[in-house]
Amino acid sequence: MGEKAKVKEIARLYSKVWQLPSFRGIVLRLGLSVIAVSTVLSLLKTISLLGWNALTAFVEYALLFGVPTSVGVGLLYLIIREPGAPLDLRRTVGSVLFAVIFWFVMAVLGGVVDTLVGIAYFEARFILLGMGMAYFALSFLITGLSERHPLRNFLGSLMPPLTLLVSWIPLTWQGAFVPQLPQSGLAMMTIMVIVDALAVNYIFSAVSRPFERDLGISGPGLLRAFGHAYLVDNPIPFERMMTRIAVEQDVPIEVLVVRSGDEIVAVAVTLYVHPGPFRDIGSSALPSVIINHIEEKYGAIGLVFHGTCTHHQNLTSKDDFPRVLAEIDRLIANAETHGEVGGPVWSDEGKFKVWTIFSGDDVLAITTSYPHFTDDISLEVGKQAAALVRQRVPGIRGVCIVDAHNCIGEDAVSVMPGDPDAEEYVASVASAVFGAVNAPRRPVEVGVYRLTDHGLTITDGIGPGGIAAFIIKSARNESVIVVVDGNNVEPGYRDRVVGLLKGQGFANVEMVTTDTHIVNAVSLSHKGYPPVGRERPDDVLDAIGIAVTKARESIRPASIGLEFGEVRGVKTFGERGFDTLTLDVAEAASIAKRTGLGLAGGTALLLILLSLLL
């Protein structure tokens, strides 16, 4: 399994850990668990003491287990709570529900052993042992998510064991069924808590080492920042963390401007800033921000194409958004449009297919690997392709390369410099432009429409930018580019779109996505990463049909022009913030698995020995 695949598996595991029931559901489960363990132990006690009152036994055990899981949990939350933090009351009680499983199981096991051998020895010690194990699990979960100081987290996690001792002492004096607290019980619990705390601290220190070594950041701090973004939709802590390890990059940006007379009809921005990493973090929402900016400032339809870029070009925060928008405004103002356009021309170059559209001395190349799976195309590979085009076709000045980003699968990987696919990609783009450069230039009409009132949401894989249709009509034929604010396309779905629109008379059809990652990790389930067409495919197809129909109704004579620029010095993930971080996450996961499981097992064995020997 590759490092990126490992990171995805870790994210899925994180999702499963915190994919909790409702607060009411958690409390109900916790209460039923207390009732169940109290019932079992009271029945065992009445069996061994023949004829004693089972109801009284149940009440005593319910107090013994109920006080730590109610009063103890309440005190825990009062100590560690923080407004807006991921560790809210629901997740705090959920953590306790997971942890006390160890306590309840060990308590029942001790009761069974005492009943079988006819003594009163193991039950009391196994209750303490189980609480020690529960404290280890609870302390681990609280430390991993709480923003409070480690000492405060330690004190908060101490509340369930402390309230167990406080409730057990009077039951030892007054109760008839609950086993007596061993004379060494306080010492046992103290040693267990100290051992657990040291073990948890060591695990987190070990996990943090790769991040401190390579990036100078705290591993647990990164985990908590991720929790803010993933669990409570607060991207700021994660963005601040990523900005600390950011690199400054000069990132290309290009615009295609459509005018009808003096009116700007549409602006399509080819974005080489990668719209990631997920949800509303970094530049994930940048496509829809650009679309809204164009429509509000120019009264024109805004479109965003996905340029050749990877997660290396993720912005670490939204602070650089104004610089991106300012460069777009500059390019729009300087763009020269042309009334005659060449293409679109389709070139099948093998794995990669290329649409080419010529305006003046510039060319727009839209690439797709469909039906082969491909993730991103690296910025450097795109630059190599543009350089080869200019070398082979001297008459071409500007080369705008769009990655259609329209076929994804589990095995999809990005095309990086040095890969065999990179060489093929560069050659395919250059060959397509070389073969189509002499295509006749003809007057064109353009129709553009963006549909937002479609009833689809980010959970369906459709971002705020909606679904747009961009029609180019010449005397020869009519072509349409469907632009969806989404992240890639479900395998086979492009065929459905092409079939639908060719049936409506279009000679050329392509479907592209913006690659917005605002639709990624939108839920804590496996459905949190939906490519376009996976969820509600028929509704998406209907929306595409509506957008195309509306675009056809708006067709008018137009001129088209490309303009090329660069956003300088933006803070991005770079290789350090993505590749190194990815490797460190995978290494930390391996350390956690190796050290954590080993230390947890060793700690459990030590606790067992303590419970039996003291």
C-alpha cells in the first residue's frame, strides 16, 4: 500500500472512531450497560449467597457503576470543556462509553470467577483492574482531541476512577453485596493511573517525533487541528498549522474571456492553484469563490477549469484569495478577444485525448485520460507540455492546459515528473496541438449558462459553483463543454453525459470538473468522497440537461481570447507540506500501531499483576 493510500486508510479509521450515535443514543447505551453489568453481578451474588435480596444487590451495584459514569463523566467534562472545541459533551461521553467497556467486562469476569470458586477475592480486584484499563483508553482519547493542557486532561480523566473510589468506600461500610474495597485499593488505583498516564504520554511523544523531526510541528497538535476541521468545521487551527510549514510558490493562472460586442459574456479561469485539501480548508472552496467574484463584478458567467496541478499547490489558508482574484481582474482587463476561432479539434493520442481550441496565437488544450483512471497532472508536467508545444509549433504564444479531471477510481494516481505517463502526456498535448494548428478559423457563437437551483448539494458531489454549460457554435458544428463544480467523475458517467448531449445534436461533447475539494470529507462515512455521478446520477444528468438547454437559448455572436498570468509568492503546501507530511503521517501511524499496541499490552499485563499482587 502506498503512503497516500495509508493516509486515506488512517482518515477512514479516524472517521470510524468518531462516527458516534446521537448524544441521546450514547447516554442510553451507557445507561443500559450499567444496568446490564449491575444485573449480572447482582444475580451472581444472590446465587452465591442463596436467598439474599437481588433487588438490593442490583441497587448497590448500580450505585457503584452509575456514579463514575454519571458524576465522574460530568466532572470530566467540566474540567476539559472548551467552547467550539471538537471534544464536546457528546464526544466526551462517547469516549467514556468506549473506555468503560474494559471496566464492565473485567468486573463481570471477576464476579464469575468468585462465584465459581466460592470466594470473595477476584471481583474487587478485577473492578479496579478494569477501571485502570478504562482510564488508559479514556486518557488516550481525551489527550488526542482535547486542546487543554496535558495536566488538565490528566485531572479530568481521573474523575471516573476517583468517583469510583468515593462511591465504593461507603458501600464497603454499609453494603451487603458489593465486594469490599481492598485495603490496598487506593494504592493499586494510584499506581495504575500513574502507569497509564506515563504510557499514554510516551505513545504521543513517539508519534510526534516524525513531525517534529521533519516539519518542526507537534504531531498531537496536528491531530487536534485536524479534529477541529473534520469534526466541527473549523478550518482555522489546521490552516495555521499548515501555514507554519508553507512554501512560497509562483503559480500560473489563465483566463478565457468571451465577449459579445463590448459586453463580457463569460470568463473561464484555468486554475493552477489546487482546490484542496478537503472541506473548507485552504483553497478547497476557491473555484466557487472565483465564480461568484466574476459574476458579482462583471455580471458575466463564471467558470473554472482545473489546470495541471496537485496537492503541492494547495493554499495553506484563504489569506491569499484576494491576490488570486486581483490577478484574475488584471488578466480580464488585458485580454484581447478574437472573432474567429479554430476548433474544437479532437485528438486521440492513446491514453490521453486532447481537445484543442485556437484563438489568436494562443491555444486551449483540454486533456482527458478517459476511460483510464487518472488523478491530478503535476504543474511541472503541464509546464513541460506547454514548452514542447511552443517548441514544435513556433506560431503558438500561449498554451493553456486544462485537466478535465473526469475519470477516477481507487487505483488512480497523479502524473508526476519522471513517470512514464508524464512523458506520454507531454507528447500527447504537443502532438494534438501540432496536428490541429492549421484547423480553419471561423466566426463563432457562444452560449453559456450556470445552473445553481438544482437541489443538489456537496453530499451529492456538487459544490456551490453548480453545473454550467459552455457552447461554441460555428457554421460547421456545435460543441459543448459541461463544467461541474465537483471532484472528478464516477467511472462510466461521462459516457452517459456524452450520449445524452450528442443525442441533442452536439457534434463534440466534453465533461470537466473544477476538482473542488469542498465536496471531500463531507461526512464521517464512506460516502464522504463522492465523485460527480455517484450520488443521485439521474438528478445530476437532469441538471446538466437543463444547463445545456438554457445555454442554447443564450447563444449569440462572440469573440474569444486567452490571457496568461501568475500569482506570485502564495503560501502553498509544496512538497514539504504534502509529500513529507504524508510520509510522516504514515510513519506516525506505524509507530502508533507498533508502540501503542505493544505498550498497551504491556501496560495491561502490568495492571493485571498489580491487581493480583497488591
